[in-house]
Amino acid sequence: MHQTKNDIPEAQRAALCEVLNARLADALDLYAQTKEAHWNVKGQNFIFLHELFDQIATRVLTQIDDMAERITSLGGYAEGTVQVVAKRSTLKSYPLHIAAGIDHVKYLSSAFAVYASNVRKAVALAEAQKDANTTDLFTGISRQADKDLWFLEAHLQG
């Protein structure tokens, strides 16, 4: 941990940075998976899904930056290298060489469901550390993850 004048005790800041780095790994993996779908989607709904995946990826990228900046503001180190993400992500590996839009939607919706669930757990962990700012950050991410999951699942229903 870096020295900081942040008045949250160091043990709490360390616990917060741990959960933030865990969710950062998931978010970086989710971003890469969403871009994989964006680049490789084919089929009847190509342009709509291509644009939807890009919009979702942009929102996840904002979440990544917010989490990394929160980590560093708490005196921690944002750990977001490809090697770290590969070891820590709780998401399943994204299948390569799929093209059909519906297949991308299925895989992404599963990844978003895991991500959203993990972020909800992170809300509770941040609350337990009595850090309203990190709790608020995770609450906002949770709200957006649920909405993006809904956008994806809508293609699987009806």
C-alpha cells in the first residue's frame, strides 16, 4: 500500500483494494470478451449486435477505469495486466471461432450474469468495510451490469 492521507484505516483499505482488484480482473476479461464478440459477430442482425457489443464494451471500459482509480486513491496498486487477469478472472474462457450473433449473445449473457453476481457480492463487502464511496461505485456498476445483461437476454427471449 502507498502512504496516503485517506482516513480509512489501512487494513480496511487493503481489503477494499483486494475486492476491487478481483472485480477489475473480471471487468477486463469481460471487456475483452465483449470486444471479441464485436469484432467477430456475423449474421442477420450483424450491424445491430456489432454496435450493441461496442456500446456495452465502452460502458465496461468506464467501469474498469473507475475501479482502477478507486484502488489507487485508496493507496493500492491497480493490478490489470493480461497475465494477472488470466489468473484471477472468474469468467469462463470465451470460445473462439464462433460467428453467429445468437451464439455471441448466449456466451456474453452468461459472462455478464457472473460479473453482475460478483459485483453484487462486492457491494456487500464494501459495505462491511464501511466505505460508502466504494459501495456506491459497486452499486452503480451493478446497476449497469444488470441493464446490459437485460439488453443481451432480450435477444434470447420471445
